[in-house]
Amino acid sequence: MAGRVTAHKPAAVAAATAAAATAAAPARPPRTRKQHRHKTDQSVEKQWQRLPDRSLLQFERKGWVLTQGLLPQQQLQQVKGCIEQVVQQRKLEALRHRVRVLCSDCQDQLGSIRSEAQALALIQQHGSSELGFLQFFNLHRSEGLIAELVRSKQLAATAAQLLAAKKLRLYQDCVFLKEPGYAETNWHSDLRMAPLDANDFVTAWIPLRPVGGAEGDSGLLFAEGSHRDFALPFWHDLKGRDLGDRSYPLQDAGPMQVGDVSWHHGWTLHCAPPQPPDTPQRLALAVSYFADGARLLARKRDKSVHRHMLHDEDAESYGGWLAGMKDGAVVRHEQLPLVYP
């Protein structure tokens, strides 16, 4: 997800599982429902490594954390091959999406875009900002390899720990493509693009090739502590705002290898630098989760809701389940499956 909260360009990146015993045992009283649940939670924790306290503390305080070697490299290589095929098949669709988002005066031309060159020309001539990325939503709905990954306990159990969530739902996956020469991804927070009246939301950012760190070809850059800055969205219109006066420490995850995953809270402001012309294209998979029980933002019936604050950039992702839900309802839908425990 990447909305457009404009700020200074992120050139500051350079500155940023014993089998059970079979012997007879004394009879035990039947377990209560709570005990059964506790046993299930313990088995999940035993099977999937718990995060150290320092990682949980960093996520709580700073709004992001890096988990190194979390995912098998071989699995990600297979996922990458699958994604590369889908990207080629759907690239024109992704460019039409960027025209919709960036070119407000070209909405009547979306249906007539027949080539990549035509879409790129519209963005260059009419775009509110330069092309920073292409995005491809919810490939897990059509691609089995990606579905296996985004529903995996490696990811889901980690997300549940970070959010201290008993139950967790998959919100979406999104592939981000940055071609050499693409511009920066502007400052944004993911929950500004999600119609959820919620706080317990986290995104895993998974690079599909090594990324080099602070010199341009990097992962995301985080405004540390911004997820706890209540005053910023309460008092200020974020559109066109420079974040320099908020004095956030700016930090990236440093060099990342295939298998490393960075995590950021749904309200953490983050961006990405331009993709240098002399680097290969950068593919990354972002997977977002939220705690079960979240409610839909009551945009229609609740007059206190600032409707203009919700960006529609990811409407192609949530449109399929949003239409059939009532304002303020608990968000449960087959397209938002439970993935934990």
C-alpha cells in the first residue's frame, strides 16, 4: 500500500518443534475450554519461534522491526518466479491503476488505455507526482504458491505476536515493482488506505532479492514513533505536509537478504527512495494482517468520521468485500480469512 502523503524526498536514507510418553498416567479431569485454547497457543509458540522481547519492545516503541532469516530462501525463489510471470501478464492493468491514482483529470480515459506507452505518457503529462512503483493486489487469490506463503505460520504467528492478537486475519497482499529510474515512494501509513476503524494492523515487507541498505537501493525508510503521534493526524492535514518539523528519527532496516522480513505498524509513516538507474528492478511482497474483531469504518452514518481522510488508492483490493458490508460492522468475509491460530 502506498498512499500519497507528500514530504521531503527520502534522500535522508543515506543519513538512515518429542513425541509424548506412552506410559499409563493417572486419570486427569477433562480440560476446560480455556485450557484447550491455552494448549493450542502453546503448541503454536513451540512450533514457531517466539520473538525476543527486544523485538517486541522495538515494534511497540518505534513502529517497525526487522526479522532476519524468517522465511526459507528456496520458497521465496519459487514465489519470485511466480510473481514475475504475473507481473508481465498484469503490467498494463497496474499502469491503469497508477493513472487512476495519479491523474485526476484523466479518469474518463482509463477505459481507452491500450498500451504501456500510452499509460506512461498520461502519467508523465498529467500525473500529480512521478511514477514511483507499480502494485499488484491479492495474488494469493489466484496463485497457490503465494497463498501458501501469506497464510504460513512463519508470517501469521509473527504478526500475531507483534499485535498481541489472539486471532488474526489476512487483509491483503500486494506486490510492489520498482523499475530502475522509478521515483521515490512518498510518505504514507497503510491504515490510511484501509476502511477499518482499527489500530491492530501490521504489514510484512518481503524483498524478493537482496537490497543494499542506505544508498538508494534499500528497503523501507521508517519515521520511528510516528505510529504513536496522535497529534499529527488530529490537528494537521497531512496532504502536502513536510514531516521535517516532527523530529522523527528516520531509520531504514539496512541491508536485507532474501528471507529477511521487515514489519511496520499500520500507522507507522514510511517511504522508499528512488530506484537507481544502474540497479535491477526491485520486487517486494507486502502482506498485511489485522486482529479479528475490527470494525468497518462507518463512513456513511457516522458524521464524526472524516471521510476525506481515507485514501481510495487500494480500492481495487478491498472493493470485492466492502460493498456487501454495513457501516460499523465487524469485518469478517471469506476474502479476509483467519490465518492465526
